[in-house]
Amino acid sequence: MQHTIKGWLFEDILLEFYQYAPCPPEWLPEHCHDEYQFCLSLDCPGEYYYRSTHYWVPTSSLSVIHPGEMHTGRDIEDRQTAATFRMLYISPDVVKSAASEIAGRETSIPFFSEPIILNAELAQHYLEFHHASQGLTSRLEQDSLLQSLMARLIVNHTNTVVELRPTGREREAIRRVRNYLQDYYGDDVTLKHLAEIASLSPPYLSRVFKAEVGISLKQYQAQVRIARAKTLISRGVSLQQVAADTGFVDQSHLTHHFRRFVQTTPGQYRLQDRKNLQDTPHRIEYSPKGEV
């Protein structure tokens, strides 16, 4: 088995996928990065040497290395199976900007006091964004996943003091955003653009939208798109065209969300022959008033 290494960009963020073949343990060359390095170790424990300390890296842990810090890593023992890692490199300016938006004031560059984070829910969130960043979902979902991931990391795992602004009644701003998503359901809109429409910061818009509407922005967009898709399917539009017209990445992306919201596939939803609809006639009767 050979190594598999792939890299791609989401805006200015570099993401990488590594799958190493089985091999004996060995230290990587000591090195550093100009960016924050986040690494999710999916199926192989290891060890970091970082800031003059050895750190045990359990499977499914999320590790953080600060910009400019020399470090190295290795497997603990002979690896009998492949090892998979998902990496993310993000500049200090981007992290600082995210922290300032979340805190609602200018902040310093956030510092992660614990380089190894053991949080299964956070690791799953990180993995969802990593998958989404490959272009497998809408841009709004990608933006929302990244924004909420950064918020959880900064609020819960850095020295940045954040007092989240209480969500107020922003009904007019939310109304504008909802109208935009309904009118331009086929567009690959960004979270930043919706924030500009609402005249709110992206983190605050995400929070206040869910508080006001009851679901997240990405869920609302998906529901609007599915509603439009149902109409197009009923009109006989091809499923490939329906997916393109309603903003889904492809037909399989449409099917995934359609099944989730409608509990069936788009193909099964389409009524090819009305005579095939089998329904046992029902007789509706009401009891006289007062009778049960």
C-alpha cells in the first residue's frame, strides 16, 4: 500500500488528507509552520514533541500547533494498518479576525493552552467541515461549519475572553435574510453575503437566526431548496435539472437532502403514473355531538 496525500484550498485555508501505509515508527523532521496547524488523527495514536514537551496523541483527538513553533511527531509503535490524518492550516490573522468577531471587540492572537483536545463532538464537527470543504455541500453550509467550528475552538479552548452578545430581536434583519434565501435559493450564497444583507457580523447572524427562526441558516436554505425541488419534480423536470436549478451540488446531493426532509427519494416522490397510486378508500364519519 502506498501513501495517499491530497491538498486543497478553502478560501485561504489549506486542507490536507494523509493516509500513510503501515511502517515502523520514526520521527518526522523537526519543522514549523507560519499558520496554526490543526490535525485530526482518525485511526492511529501517536506522539508530538512540541514546546519542549512530549504529548501523547490518542486516536480521534484534535491537536493544535501554534504558528512558528518547532515540532515533530511519530507513531508510538509499529503500525500494522494504514494511518489517516486530516490537517487544516489557517493563518494567525484569520484566527485573530474570527476571535474579534466572536468577542465583539479587537482581540490578540488566540493561544491554545492545551495542544491536545479530547472532545468527540468537536472532532466530528471538524471532520464534517473537512469533508464539506471539498465542495460536497453548499457554500453556506461550508461557511457555517467553519464559523461554528472556529467559535467552539476559540470560546472553549483559547485564552480569548468572550462574553457572547445576547441575541436580541433582529426581526427585520432576519426577514431580509429569509427573503433573500427564498428568492435566490439556487445561488451558492456565502455567510458573509448574508451578514452584509442583515448588517450583522457572521457569528452573530448565525446565532440570532437560529434563536429567531428555530433552525440554522444552512438548514433553512436546504428546506427552501427542497420545497422548490418538490414543485419542479411534480412538473416533470428531470432530476439532474432539478438539482442544478435548486442549487444542489449534483443529483446525489439533492437525493441526500430530499430523503432527509421528505423521507423518500426524488425518484420515488415523482408520480410516474397516477393509476399506480394505490390507496384504500376511507369513509369519514362523525359521531353525534356528545358521543364518543
